[in-house]
Amino acid sequence: MTIIKDIQITGSGQKPMLTDIFYMGKTAGKTVVIYAHGFNGFKDWGNFDLIAKQFAEAGFLFVKFNFSHNGTTVEQPEDFADLEAYGNNNYTKELDDLGVIIDWVQESNPDCGKICLLGHSRGGGIALLKASEDARVQAVVTWASVSECKTPWGSWDLEKMEEWEETGVQYYTNGRTKQEMPLYYQLYKNYLQNQLRLNIERAIKGLEIPILICHGSADPAVPVSKAHLLHEWQPTSELFIVDSDHVFGRSHPWEGDVLPEKMQEVVERSVEFLNRI
């Protein structure tokens, strides 16, 4: 197996995106699966290499990367060391970053096959949106995807929203690291300025490509009702629900070399789905 880690690709704002590729044999004709991580995530969260290797062993060219403004750095790819970048992240930057990765994949592997997107949580929403605006994407798999671009302010009350506008920043406590993560008001302004582009309902309703929606029935972060909503908006999609949480039993760091049972089920279902497209 060929594994190349931490390739530097230039993303939004000229910031580097560390990128990994996994594949067996030659790249010619291989279906490409590009993974987009979620809010407060990164490409190596929960030892994602274990998942990447399974996709490679199944015959795919698997790509995962850190969004340019996810808060990690080249020197600290698994730590939120650049909180200024984190605070200045937004949905359109992530969409543009994903477009850069698709461009890079095609330029560096011109003989590759179909391009498919896989996204977790907010990354699932990004994958659906990108597929709706980029005809190169030929299938999408979502894991615990959001159904609207309102992470994390969707549940905030009017008082907190007004305070956000007045002060220019709100802070989100990272449950794992306990860091107070800044969220600048530009995130909300970017949403308001790009509501059509960031409308996941519109995006998925217009898609005519294969879509697999995977979700945990006990997801406390993105309720399983969001998966049913996505499926309702696009009835041709396939829905796969497992009895699990938002990360399908994983945690970070993950020291073992075997995935949790429910995560393994989701991986196998995703591989089976992508082998049919």
C-alpha cells in the first residue's frame, strides 16, 4: 500500500492544507474518495488512517485533508494551535478548499477514475453542497451530516446572537481539549451573504448522483432526524442508520488498531455503496 502523509496544498487565504493519500498498486482508473472532516475535526481525528487503509484495500484512492482554517497547523496537525485561523473559518472557505483538493487530485492523477466525496458532520453538508456545484463529483457519502449550515449557532438565542454581532466574537468550548474556541461574527455574515450557495436542502434536491446517508440513532450532536430529513429531500438516496453516536463509537486519540463495531459497519456499508456506482 502506498501512503503519503502531510502533503502541503495551498488553500484559502494561502494557508496550507495538510493532505494524505492512500492507495494500492497504481492510481490509473481508481475511483477517488475525498474525505471532508467536520467542525472541530481534522484529517487524523480518531486514527482515521485505519479507515483510509480500508478504503485503499477495497481498491479506492483515498484522500483526506485538513481544511485551511480548521485551527491546526503544519507543525501541530492534531492540535488547535492557530485559533485566529479557526475563528476566521467559514463555510465558503471550506467549499473553496474542497474545490482546490479536487483540482489537485485531477492534476496529480490525471488517469484516475470517478471522484466521490465523503463527509462527516459539517463536512457532510460541505460534501453535498460541493457536489451540487461541481459536476466532477459523481457520488456522495455522508456520515452524521448536518442538514443546514448553522453550526454552531443554530441553537443560540436572540440575546447571544445580538451579543455576537456587538462584540464580534463568541466562544465555543471544545469538549475534548477544553479550549475556548473563538468564532468571529464573519462566520454568520458569510452565511447571510451566501444563503443560496449554502442551502443544503436546495443542493440535495437538485442532485442526480448516488447518495448514501449514514447516521447514528443516538447521535447527541446532530439528531438522527436530520438524516431522515436529508433522505426526505432526496428520496433516491440510500439511508443507513446504526445504533450509535455522532462518531460511531470512536474517540481521539484512538490507540487501538481495530475500529469500533458500529464504525466498522458504516465503513463496510460505504465501501459497498461506492463499489456499485
